[in-house]
Amino acid sequence: MKRIFSLATLICLFIVALTSISCSKTDDPADNDIFVGTYKGRITYLGDKIKKSADNGSITVIKAAGSYYFRFSDGIPDLKGVTFKKEGDHTLVNIDLKEGVKIIRINASSLNILYTKDGKIWTANGKR
């Protein structure tokens, strides 16, 4: 019984340690190869005869293999496959005016999005 209790305690400690490392609010998306962070604030979407907005929405940012995935709350469609260039020490910027306005600025504490594609518009202004 002691062995089972010790194993369960060890597993719980491992999970807590892993969670605190991966969800640190000071994690910098510019400096990590793998990044997961949630920003909260005002989000909006306009497209396909749909208009959605939330003052207390959230955007979960996932970075893997140099590409970013933005998962929005409140039924707003996600943005996938976004790439960035590094600006300064701790800020990433995506500015592309060829296929619509695509401006995304992200750092450890804030996220700003104005992204248009195929007549659809995403906006976000969030903090961590």
C-alpha cells in the first residue's frame, strides 16, 4: 500500500511540475521552439454572415515546428499555420499585406491581431 501511495504522489508531483513549466506566464513565444499560452481579452470575428465578439474571450496560442495555431473561444474560427519574424529580443510580428491585412504581434505578455483572409476578419487584444 505504501508503494502505491508513493507512486501516486510521485506522479502527481510530476504533473504539477510539468504544468507549471509549460504554462508559465513569463514564457516567451519568441524564444521557445514549443510554446502554449493563453491570452485573455477582447476578440471579434466577422465573416460568412457571422458576427461574433467577446469582451472576456480567450486565445490559446500553440507554437510547434515554427508555425503558430491560434485557437479562439466563443465559437470563433481558428487561425492555423501562421509564421512570424522576430522583432527585437522578445516580440514576434507577422505583417503580410499581399493577401489581405495580416498583422499579428505577440510577446510574453500581450497579443494583438488584425487578420483578414477571404473576406473574413479576426481581431484580438489580449493579455496574459
